[in-house]
Amino acid sequence: MNDIKEIQAQKNREAVKKCMKNKDRINIILPLGTIDRINSYGLKTSAFARELILAELDKMDRMKK
């Protein structure tokens, strides 16, 4: 049974590694309570940050041209 779990864990690690080849990752520290504020609007923190960052970059790209 442990062998099956280890094989599955290894497959999961490989899948994550493959997926992350096409992604950038950032880790940020926010003031205490920020996550609760985001969640209070029914939003997920990662999706919220991703959408804001991409929207701002698109706006900056348009201004740059």
C-alpha cells in the first residue's frame, strides 16, 4: 500500500514540475487581515492577485505604446 502511495506522490510531483515550467511564481507578504478582506468579497486570494497584476500590466503596456 505504501508503494502505491509513493508512486502516486511521485507522479503528482512530476505533474506539478511539468506544469510549473510554463508558469512564474511569486510569494508576497501582506498586512495582517488582507486575506480576510479579499475573502469577504467572495474572492480567492490567488485569483484576485493574478487578475489585478495582469490588468495593471495590460494598462501599462497600452500606455507604453
